[in-house]
Amino acid sequence: MTGALLPANLMLALPVPDRSVTSMTGVVFTQFLSEDQFLNIGKINTLDRFEQPLTGASGLTGFQNTAFIFNPIFARTEPYSTLGIEWIYLENEEPMLLLAVYDSNDSPTTSGLDTFFDNGVCLYGEWNIQTRFFDLPGHHGLSGTYSNGTYTSLTPSSYLDPLDGVVQLSVPKTGSWSLAYNVDQAVYVSPENPDRAWGVFGDFGIADSNPNPIQLFACVGISGFNPMRSRSADSFGIGFFFVGVSEQLKNRSALQPPLHDELGVELFYNAAVSSWYHLTTDIQVIEPFRADVNTGLLLGVRAHIDF
């Protein structure tokens, strides 16, 4: 137990954190409206949309902490797996605009329409622009959510560790919003292969303090592929994150000492042992939001095999 608000290994927390299950988290039908715009309709895995080219944010061979895979400022309003519809406009084969309507219920392990829209809807919007500063690729993005669902600070979310017993129950509140900005900028791009690059990235966010348990979020880092020719298939990353826990949640803490903001650092190195076998070592240092839990040091090793 890390005592952290954000799961230190998001892929192990999904689709449920406490047991093994078999589930279908995404079944989407796609209809192109033109060469540069299309619709997605069905059961949508919203985590698949969060991708920065330089973060290695797959959770399999790159960063594994939630902070670097999914902006947790959206953890209250946006479900992980749910029914919905997305309209996407492409520019240079990359999403430039995205507008979506999702069922506010998180349903990664269930099917059917029994609870469809019974807790309102989540509206999501995203705008991304591509840049070429110093003739190197980069991206800037703005995104936001609004849900008219009814929540408390303890309403379960796929992206937050359970809070049972940590704080006292609060009065349910209808409506919640969040805004985020993300950026990545390549510093080096291989002249032989433009997909081999490394650079800097950042994610930032702000949300309401009730019922959202996270009011502020920021992460920055450096990641990408190893520029050395002899290890060109390897990748690396180091990042720092800050989670500003909402004052409403802190004030309802049942613990002494109370809750505080959460900080963490993660470093990974993904070594291409062969073309089909990758080995990733990972180190995390986390100052959790629970003040009664000591700073944690997490060491991990992952293997990825391509068939």
C-alpha cells in the first residue's frame, strides 16, 4: 500500500483494482464523414485517447504512474469505459478537434443499457495544434469536461485509489468541471528515422474543489528514444508530478495528521533486448496524500513480448 491518491501502476488498477476479471472495455463503430472527420459510436475506452508522443504513456513500456498516463484532473467527470459518441477532425492525420458526449457511468465490466444516462452526461472537448519550433515537432492542447452527474468526493473512479475510511462522507453535489493544458516538444529527432525522438512534456489541470477530489494537477518531464545509435530501440523517461488535493477533501479528513498534497518522481528505462522482447526497469518515489503514510520507494521490472 502506497497511501497515494493516484495508483502507482495504472495498468494493474484497470479495469478493477482488487481482482482479476475478463471484460471488454471498448467496442466502437467508426463512420468517416469525409477524409478528415469521423464519428466513433459505442462503448468507448477513453484512456486510449490520452497520448503524448514523447511520454511513452502506454503503461506497458513507459511510465506506469497514473500521473503520466492520464491527466487525473478528469478523474471525477470522465469515466474510463462508457457508452458515448465522439466526433473527431483530423489535421495531418492527427486529431485536431474532438467533441464527445459520454454516459457518466463507468461501466468497464458491465454491458447493456440498464443505467444509461441515469446519472447525467459528461461533455468533453479537445483542441490540439501541431508546431514546428526550430523545425522540430511539438504539440499544444486544450481540453475540458463538464458533467451534470451527482457525485461526492468519495464517488469511486477508475483513476483514484479507494478512499474509504480516509475521509468522512460529504453531501452529494450535482455538476463538476475540469480544464487541462498539455504540451510536448521534441529536442532531438533522428535524421534516419523521424519516429525516434526525445524531448520535454507537460500536463496541467484545474477543477472545482467539490466534488472533485483533485483541484490542481501538474506534471513535467523528459522522455523519448535513446539517441545513441547502438541503443536506438531503447526508450527512457523521467518525470515529476504534483497533485493538489482539494481543500474540501482535506477538511473532511478523518485522519490525524490530516491529508496534504501529493508529490512524486518516476524514472524508467526500456531496453530492447531483442526486436520482440523489451525489458523495462522503473523507480518511483512518492510522497502520498496521506500524511500518516511514509514516503514510498517503488522498484519495478516489466517484460513486454511481441508475438
